[in-house]
Amino acid sequence: MTYTRRSYFVYILKCADNSYYTGITSDLERRIAIHQEGHDPDAYTFSRRPIELVYAEYFLDPKAAISFEKQIKGWTRAKKEALIAGDWDKISFLAKCKNDSSHENFKKEE
């Protein structure tokens, strides 16, 4: 008996309305074709075609892929665009907490 390890892709599509769609699949080419062809009228990308693949990351661990997909879905547009551009410095900057309760906004007492 041979065991073949399945691989996964987390991907980002840029839609015709300039929005982004993030998904996960084990067959990237097939999944992109399904989005492009518009098989499901209730799907987010159906009315936003044509779509363009702008980012894909390869994973062997399905849990890591699912976790990364969920993480990206919670990101701002700016952070997604930094990921697409491969700008890790910008992602790090955008990830920093900037609200009033941030530890960076409190001065150390002397």
C-alpha cells in the first residue's frame, strides 16, 4: 500500500470589482477554473468575474493551511496587498496594534 501525501493551497483572487477572495483547495488549477466559469450563482466570485489569481501558498499540513486562510480572511485590504506584493516589512508594520490601549502608547514611568 502506498501513501501519497495531499497538498493544499491557500489562494487569493482579485475580482473584477477589485475585491479580494481568499480560499483553500487541494487542486488549485481546478478551483480557479470553477471560480472563473461560475458554477455556483450563490458564490462570492460568481457576480465578480473575471477573477485573477494574485497569490497562492503551498502547504502539506491541512491544519496549517486552514489556519492561514482564516488569518488572511481577518486581514485588512492593505495587509492582503502587502502579502500579495511579498512585502513582509509592511505586513509586520500593519500588524502592530495602533489603538489607544496599545502598550506602545503608554510611557514608561520614571
